[in-house]
Amino acid sequence: MDKWNGKVAVVTGASSGIGKETCRQLVENGMIVVGFARREDKLQELAKDLKGKLGTFFYVKVNLCSEENILEAFNWIKRTLKSIDVLVNNAGVSKKSDLLGNTNDWKQMFDTNVIGYAICSREAIQIMEEMKIKAGHIININSIAGHYHIPFMKDISVYTATKQSVTSITKNLRELMGMKGLPIRVTSISPGAVETEMTEDLIKLGVNKMLKSIDIADAIMYALSAPQRVNVAEIIITPTNSNTLSLIKNFV
């Protein structure tokens, strides 16, 4: 991680779970980290916790459903920090909604999980190009739901669709960076269930084989640490000894 010391990273969904742990790891490794999230009180707590570490933590209150909010945040970074080297698209929303469900739930999931990722990636890449950085990295936090059909959980069908979209746009973005000859690597990290605020219902239902936020943050560190010649394209992470049958028993 030495090559990233003093470099700028943006982490969305920074107020809790995977985003919070990722900010911690990056700051402890000497990066200048900007956390995006809606809950300013949580961001303030994290900023206090990270004072005195090797790197520096800033935050911007951002609603990823608002393109205006996102553009303002990236403009602040450009004015204040002058560059972006790493983007971790982590923010996510999961609503219990099938294809006969609530339109507002659908929009919130797609706006956050897909459109928000795309806008943040576009803005970060524009700054990377302008600053002529020698190495950049975009990491999209995906899900195993982005790769597998889960027939026994109908109420996450729209959420699953958003994650399958993330799989597609990540692949396309990686190819685009190659076509443009930009030194920007693109990685998708797809975990199974992780103990976060988003999975509290699973915990209540007795699902006990779950990943920790640190497990995903460690995968991010691994992808970032690889030599520039290496693009870790996809990481899929599942709990040890987990299987589909054991999950079905918790939902039927």
C-alpha cells in the first residue's frame, strides 16, 4: 500500500459497515480519504475516531440519489484536494420489493446502487484524466446477487437486478479504460451476506454464517496493493462452509 501513501481516495457509504471500515483501513495506510454519506453525525464520529492516524479523513454529506449533490462533492474535492486516485463505490440500498412492488423503492435502489455508482465513476475519471494521474483505481462493491439467481428470496428481486447491473457496468468500464489507454484499474468485489445495518433482518432470521466488514475491506486492500500491471477484475467472497441449502432453510 506504500504507493498510495498521500494519495486521495473517495469512499461512498462511509458512515457505517463496509464503507466505514474501508475508510479506517485507507487512513491507517496513509491515504487522504473523503467519505460520502447522508448521515453527517456518523461521519463526524468517524472523523473524530480517525484523528491522529497516518492519513487524513474528510467527509462530505452526499445523497447519492441526487446528481447535484454528487457533482458538488466532486467539485469540492477538485478545488480542495486537487486530485482523486481511488474511488470505492460502496453505498447501497436494499428494499424488500419484488416486481409488483413500490416504484419509489425501485427508484431508490437503482439511483443509489447503479446510477450513483456510474455518476461517481464518471466524475472521478474526469478528474483523474485532467490531473494526468499515473495510476488510478475504481472499486465497485457488488454482491453475489450480481452473479447468481436467488429464486427463494423473491422480495430482493429488484435489489438483485441492481447488482446484476453493477456486474455489467463494471465490466464495461474496465474495457473502456483499456480502450482509452487510461492507467485506471477497475475491480468488482462481490460478497455474500455481511454483518451490517443492511442485513439486520437476516441476523434476526438466524443466518449465522456471515462475513464481517473487515473481510471486505481486506479484499479492497488486496486489490489496491497489486502491482499496477495487475488488474484484480473480480473477487467473490463467501463465508466458509456456507451453502444455498442452509440459506433456504432460513427463508422457507
